[in-house]
Amino acid sequence: MTQYHDRVVKRAKQIAAEEWARGVKSLHAHSLNSMWYEPEPDVKKEVGVVDIEYNDGRITRNDIELVPSQLKNDRLIDEWERFNNELS
């Protein structure tokens, strides 16, 4: 059974990393058109909004994804391992 040990450990890390990726990294309250990733930068509104940045790099506003996940597969596991050494 030890022939599958590496696969089991890698899958366990992948599951843990995917759960970690859904965690909130930061909340950012700002005016509507003040961020580099703003989809409509020409909008001149002084409306306040809150953006949520997740551990995988996604940024959402009102459940709309403005920036997609920046970390997937092995890159996600590598980033997770930088912050968590439980399964190493």
C-alpha cells in the first residue's frame, strides 16, 4: 500500500489548498473607479464599494468576479505550503 502514499499526500494537500483558496485574504473599501482592475475605469462615480480578495488571488465585488483566480493546480499547492506546513 505504500506505493500510493505520495498520491494520497498530494491529493490531501490539493484538497487543503482548495479550501484555503476560498478563504478571505483582504477586504478593501474604496470609491468605484479607483482600482487597477476596475472593469469600467471611465465611470466617474464617487460610490463606495467593498472588494473581497481571496487567498487564490480572485477579487470579487457583489459576487461578481473582477479578477479570476491566479493560482491553480501545483502553483496553488505551492502557495498553500508557504503558509501551512501541516501535511509536509
